[in-house]
Amino acid sequence: MTINVSDSTQMMGAAAAAAGIDAIRDALAERGEAVIIVATGASQFSMLERLVEADLDWSKVTGFHLDEYVGVDADHPASFRRYLRERFVERTAQRHGGRGIGHFEYVDGSAEDPQAECRRLSGAISARTVDVAFVGIGENAHLAFNDPPADFETDVPYLLVELDEACRRQQMGEGWFKTLADVPTRAISMSCREILRSRRIICTVPDERKSRAVACAVEGPVSPDCPASILRTHADCTLFLDREGASRLSKSGTG
């Protein structure tokens, strides 16, 4: 794992986006297409702002959605489908004369049968080479919605998971829901091993409130109790932090 620490959240987002843009550009040059995974949440705001501005042939890019709440419709204020549609998919088209991302595979959290939706998504991604995964780390060190203890063994691409209280409190604390009772208890999430199948991983984590999770992921043991720690086993993963997010790392941890 390579660690990149920036002086501000905006600088962090710019650095993460630049690395991702390079990976997409390389894939387009190599294969004429690129496949990406896109995360959501407040941690991704600054990165996505820069990513959508990239001068790329977005029409040749396919995106996969990382995770979504079960039981939340696509127009709910907390819906990750809405987040990605408004902050990424539509903006690539707006910024590039209508030539936005070629295809985006959303997770349908309101599907009548969530397990069937997991199977559909798993089938869609299993035959693809993912060039870059844009991910974050939760306050409880979750990776996607793989809360601790995460399943490090399954190679099923998408899972139906239970959300722990720490994860649900984070979603409420970020303002996505008014009360804890409003936060769903289940989600559809990409599995840890499916994320690791990506050729490159760009992990963006700002804010002091996530500094303990960052330290756990970087300096603690690789363990299901700290799901994001599994990123250290990937051959090409870069962790982009602002000063607050990196504040609990040792001097050696920050490079």
C-alpha cells in the first residue's frame, strides 16, 4: 500500500482523482475501454468533483456501483443511486457535451428480491476486468458495507449484508438520515475479495473522525475485525488522506 497525505481535503481529492484518471486513460489506450467501481459518501465529494472534469472518452467507460441500502428507493435523499446519478453519471454528460459515461450498473436496493439482485450484479461484473476501484473507509473501518467482522473468504462479487450500529450511526451523523431508526439495517455490498480483484485501488479517506480506522487499516493486523486492512494485500493500492485523516498514523506510517 502506498500512502499519499495532502495538506487539505481538496488537495487530497485532486490527487486521488489524478491517479484514477491515469488508470482510466491507461485502460482506454490498452483495450479501448475501461471499467471502474465508484463509491459514495461524504469522503468521495472532493475526488468526484475532479474526476468528472477529466478529459476522457467517458462513452467507453463502464461503471459499477459499490453498495446500496436495501429498501431505499432511487429518489430517497440518502440513496447511493441518487448520489451517483447526480454527482457522477449526469455530471460526466454535462461536463462533456452530452458524452457521459457509457454505462453505469446501479445496485437496485429496492429490488423485490435482494438476493436475486446480488446474483444479477455478480453475473454482470464477474466477466469484466475492473481497471480501477474508487473506495473509502468507514468510521468502523468497513470496506464498502462489509462491516466487522468482514467475510475475507467469499469470492461472491455481491453480498446481502447486515449493517452494524457503528455504521448506521455514521450514516446518521453525516446527515443522510434524521434518526438512527431511519437508517436501514441491511445493504447490498460488493465483497472484499471482489474489490481486491480490481487492477488498481484508489482509496480516499478524509477527516479526523476516520483517523482511528485509517490507523487500524494501515498499522494494525490484517484482520476481518478491521475490514479495510485487507487493502494492504493488494499489489497496487494507494491510500489518499488529508492531514486529519492521517493524524493517528505513526511517522513511519505516513512515509
